[in-house]
Amino acid sequence: MYNVEYKDAQTMNNRLAENHYTGCLLGGAVGDALGAPVEFMSLDEIRRQHGSQGVSDYCEYPDHTGEFTDDTQMTLFTAEGLLRAYHRAVLKGIGGATVSITYQSYIRWLHTQGLSANAIPDGWGVQDNQKGWLISEKDLFKRRAPGNTCLNSLMSGIPGTIEKPINNCKGCGGIMRMAPVGLIFNNPESAFDMGCQLAALTHGHPSGYHSAGAFATIIQQLASGGNLESAIAYSSVLLCDHRENEETLNEIYRAVELFHQTKSGVETGYLNLADLIVKLGKGWVGEEALAISLFCSLHYEHDFCKGVLASVNHSGDSDSTGSITGNILGLINGIESIPEKWISNLRSARIVLQVGKDLHTGYKGDIDEPDEEWWRRYPGY
């Protein structure tokens, strides 16, 4: 039987419907695109350009379309790696190659950026920039402000691990791509561990990969039908079992505490979230990006628009906090909660929608009757 870490037929019946999976991926892409044009602006600058309420729609292009960045690009390639590994486990009856297969997907993303990796160590797969459907999507061959840490780590050809970190970076480039992990793994421990391992491929600081593991766990718990506060609490419990967890754990606690302290003030309009987010940082590093996204999501758990707009209107990494918040709120509320104009005006939305559907499908065929079309889309290597 294939690796039980993945969702099997029984657990698939206990998870959210497809519209929540597509909502998670598209929600992240929408938040990413809303935040991209103001990523390096201060809150005062945002308000001067876009009014006292800040950004309220796509504003990068004159036709009011939006375009996602490397955050969503790498999320898509994370999903591809997971689906290829999942497919391999189903057809061959063995698991254990998820990290190396997903690493190869990241190398394919690097190829879309016009770059290549040095020779990769034995045991980490063979570079193949031709197979699979995602690499054939020319819309993804764009540089959308990719993070230097991801680029440099992947170009080195040296996969980082928790035991042998590739650097001491804790930037949010590790966490912002991890939503698919929580969508495809069956139990929270597996989601946490895989989130950490995949983030550690490029980000070696504990806060860089612990924040990714915590985020993957929160998504896994939400995909299993849990509510946001309980999902956060569960991820914190898992985090407590890991060394050097203090920064990430403290930021999660601060986000939840600040939410409870300000809940009534925000509800009555007395307090503005944009003026509160600064207490949690700017989101350039993993634990701050997670804290800001959780804070906005808690305040607007059932209002995708308000939550995502709050998460991009601050002085900091607006596209990453918008992406993470969009993943959370899109998963909780489903694709129907995202304004139709934000979907129709999102460039390359069809790619994101398809990957969301494929994550919900998981795999087609089995050892006895392989699905040739699915193999072409997600070959198991």
C-alpha cells in the first residue's frame, strides 16, 4: 500500500470539498497580486497613493488586472512536486521520495526564472525540465521579484536540510509556498515535518522552516474541517516539541493575544488593523509573515475580502502576507468568497485553478490500472 502519510480514500471523504481547495490556491494568488505593487511601500505611502483605506483592488496595471509573484509560482511548483511524489507512492507502493521530488520541482521553477542549478548530489533525482504539464505553461516563465535566498540556494545545487542547513536565512520565502503541504497530507505531524523539510531546502534558520511547518499544519487542520483558532493551537503544540522554536512560537502567541486584545475595537471601527499590524513586524521573515497573516485571518475569519485587504495594507512584505492570508481564508470560505472580478482579472488564474483541482483529486489510477494522462501530468520522479 502507498505511504499512509498521504490522504487515502477514507480520509478524502473527511476533508473539505474541491471549492475550498481551489479557494485556498486562488485566494493565495489573489492576495499575492493585490499586495505585489505595494510590497516595498510604507503604510503612509500606500495611503497617499490609494486613499485612507489603502489598496482595495488590483493596481499594478492600467487595465486593473492583477498578476501573482514568485510566492504563487513556487506554491504551484510545491504542489507539482507533492503530486508527483504522491503518484509515485500510489503506483510503486513506496514513499519516501517526497523531498527530493519536490526539490526537482523547485529546480524546474528556477528554470522558469532563466537560471539553472549546479550539479545536484546523488540521491536527489535527475534534473528534467521537460516533463509534466506545469513546466510547459509559458505564463510562468516570468520573473516576478523572486527572493534572492530561493534563487541562490537552488542555483547552488546543494539541497539544504534541517541537519545540514544551507544558510542561516529565515526569510518568508520558505513559508509562503507551503499551503499545498497541508492540503495533501493526512495528519498534522506529517504536514509539519514536511513543511519544515521543504522550507529547509532553501532556508536554514529554524524560524525559516518552523514557520513553514506551523503554516502547513494550520492548513492541514483547516482542510480537515477544523476552525482557525484550534488549528493555530494545534500547530503550536507541535512546535513546542522542536528545538529553537522560541521565535516562531512567540510570534504566534503574540498574534493570537493581539487579536483578543483588539477584537472589540476593530468590530466597532474604533481600531484600524493597518495601524496594529506594525506590532507584529513587517513580514520579511517567516515568523512575522505567519503572525501578520494569522492576525488578519482571525479578525476576518469569514470575510475573505476584508481579511486579505487588511493583510496587504501595511509597511512590509505585502504580497507574501496577502498570499498566506489568502490561502487561509480561501480555504475556510471557499472559492465563492472571492469576488468574481478578482478571479477574472487575475492573470493566469486558470493555472492556479487547475492545480487547486488537482490537489483535491490527489491521484488517478493505481498499481493495477495506471492513468496514462495523469502520469503525463505528474510523472512520479
